[in-house]
Amino acid sequence: IIVFTGNFVMALTSDQINRYSRHLLLPEVGVEGQEKICNAKVLLIGTGGLGSPLALYLAAAGVGTLGLIDFDVVDFSNLQRQVAHGESTVGKLKVDSAKERIADLNSSIDVRTYNLRLSSENVMDIFKDYDIIIDGTDNFPTRYLASDACVLLNKPYIYGCILRFEGQASVFDSRVGPCYRCLYPEPPPPGLVPSCAEGGVLGILPGIVGLIQANEAIKIILEQGETLIGRLLLFDALGMNFREMKLKKDKNCPICGENPTIKELIDYEEFCGILPVEESPEDDEMEIGVEQVKQMLDNKHAFRLVDVREPSEYDICNIGGAMLIPLGDIEAKDPSKLNGLKPDEEIVLHCKAGVRSMKAAKALQEMGFKNLKSMRGGINEWSEKIDSSVPLY
Ligand code: ZN
């Protein structure tokens, strides 16, 4: 089949006609639309929960060039939702694992992999080669970085975000609508919004939200339908409902408004308040190693071991004899929630990795508790160094 559109002569091979026949039957796609899809260059930031369905369905649809950015390797705990990977690729680079899977699905796709962490230094050079940028990451610095770079390069930025049972999606294009900063001028304080690794996520959820993003990408390529430009879609998997918020361009937006103050990329880690971790000597004094805690338990030393994680985490694994008091109950500073802990007792606090237990120790200190320690590395380090029958999560 040869279609003349203006000065171009485009042709689909007979293999392509066969493969994409269900698209060719749609008047909104047709041969011309499929050619647009085959010529499109789409970049995916992340090949995890959102990136997996994005990569698979965009490759199946025939998006000719797919860029994949990820610095991580496939972990067993990814397989609950990151369907581009499999048991056979655990331990491999995610970009390589996804590329392998795409090659099996549609070998005609030109997959370009970037095994790196996106930064102000490399973003412009990578983004410039693509028509559409799709965000499948789960952190604020990368979101602001990607959105700002898309504003500066005049490219559409397809946003998606997931946590627990809820998701969001939108399309930002500052040429015709708002940008991510128009919606969220300031990042939340660090630690306020938990990541999926901390808060959990229903495995199905990134599949749904990622495919909403993929759907938007295809519509942008085809110039068909109504995209999410100027709309924020909110999805609740438990209530099973979609809501929509109208978004307006902010005249005072520092990057896409009338008098922009941001004209080049900034330090996004700093902007989001993420500073290099510096431990104060005081923190050091308050910490105790897992080996020492093990010894205290073995010697039947009289002390209280307090687990400050959430009940759902306690159910996954716990250290025998530990008493559960979630951090929130400790930070409420209400003695009735402390399960009878006394200010003069010797107390060792632990959590998953050692951050929450340090917060708990400081909160208890403010309540007048004196003999406090926070177990360094949390139950994860306990699992690695003391008792491997305690599962890592
Ligand atoms: Zn803006």
C-alpha cells in the first residue's frame, strides 16, 4: 500500500500491514496514522511499574523508536508489577531486560537504552532526540527536572504517578497548556509523601496508570481525540472511580509564565530539599549495631525492643520479642499510646532501615525518656547479618 500525503510517499511493508491490521481498520489511525506511529520517537523515564506497560504496549503498537532510561537492576520484588521483566532477568540491568522483552514482542522497534540516572547534565542531550517524553519515575527531583527540560525544549511531557491504590495522570505541554510547575509550584517537604517502597502499591495500579499514559502518547502521535492537556485525571482503584481536575496555566509560573525566572536547569535535589545525609555525632551516639542487639537478646539483658514500623510490616516479618508501637503513635507524644513504656527503661528502637527508629528515639527523648538506642540498618540489616530467615522486603 502506498499513500500519498503531500510530498511524502510512505509505505508499509506487508508484514507491517499484517501486524497492525487492527489499527489500519480504524479510520482514526489508518495507514497514515500507523506510519506516524512507526516514525514516532518516544522516551520513557524509568522501566519499572509505569515504564513496563508503557514499553510493552507502545512497542506492540509500533512506536518506531523507544528510549529507555533506568539505572537500576531487576529485583525479585519488582515482579509483582514490573511486567516487562521476568524471573530469568532478575539481577540484570532493567534497560537490558526490557530491551530483550521488546525485541521478542516487536523486533522492528529501535530500542535505545540509557543506563544512567537522569540529571541536569545529561537530560537535554537525551531529550532532544525524542518527540514525546513519558515520566514513569517515582521521585520529585526527576519530575521537576523532566518537566522543566520539556518546557525549555518545547516537548510534551506525559505525567503519571501512583501510590497504594491511587494514581494520577496528565499531559503537560507549555506551548498550549500548563506545565507540572503550574500544578505543583513547590515540591512537598522531603519525607511527607511516601514512596511505593515505603507505602506499598497495588501491583495492578501502575498497569492502569501506565496504559493511560501510553494512550495519551498514541493520541498525541495521531493528533486524534482529546488529550489530558489542561486536565489532571485522578484514579481510585478501591472505589473504582475516575475524577478530573481542570488545570490552568499559571501566569506567574517561574518557567512557563509571562515573566519566567527559570531560564535554565537548576539543582533539583536541592530544590526538593534532598540534602546529602550528614549524620550528627549525636545520632552516632544514639545508634546501636545489630550484632550488639543480638548479644543483648542472647544474654537475656533486661531491655525493651520496640518495633516502630506499621502493623502491615510487622506481619511480613518481625524480630521475636519486639513490641510494636508505630512511629505515628510515638510522635503523637501521648503516653497512653506507648504500651506501658517507662522513661527510665533501657529501650532499643528499630524499623525497616534505621531512619524511622531514629525519629522515634528523638521523639521519646523529648518526652523525657533517657536510655534510648536506635538499631542501625533496621530489620533489613538484621536479616542480612543476623537471621536470614527474616525476609527482606
Ligand atoms: Zn508552568
